[in-house]
Amino acid sequence: MSNTPSPKALTEATGISPSYASMILSGARVPARPLAIHILRKTGWRHPILADLSDEQIDVLEEVEPYRGKSPDQRDEAA
């Protein structure tokens, strides 16, 4: 896991909360597969739930189950 991002870098790249980023990186929480793929695309870090998948399989899953995180505008509205 040499390319594992810091919690701050993961938060900045993906828009998830710092606490959730820390939990994902520590193994305390497992992200949903679409989020794990989003993390891979944004940071290059492959979460262990994607370890056994080929790049082609990840591409197909990304098409079938796209990540639908909140946009920055939606996060601002929730605050």
C-alpha cells in the first residue's frame, strides 16, 4: 500500500468527510464498491475490495454502478 493517500488527501480528492476517510484507510469501514472505484480513479489507491478485480472488470462495474456522490453544491446545502 505504498500509494495509500493520507486522510486529508483522500478527503480533498473525493469529497468524503475526514472521519470517513480515516475509517476507510484504517480498515474500520469498507466503502461501497462505487466509492472504492471513485477513490481509485481520483487517487490511484486500490482499496482491498478491488484487489482481485482486473482493470477491465473495474471499468465494467463503473459503468453499471457509477459513483453518485454529492456535488459540492449539494454538500453546501446540507451544511
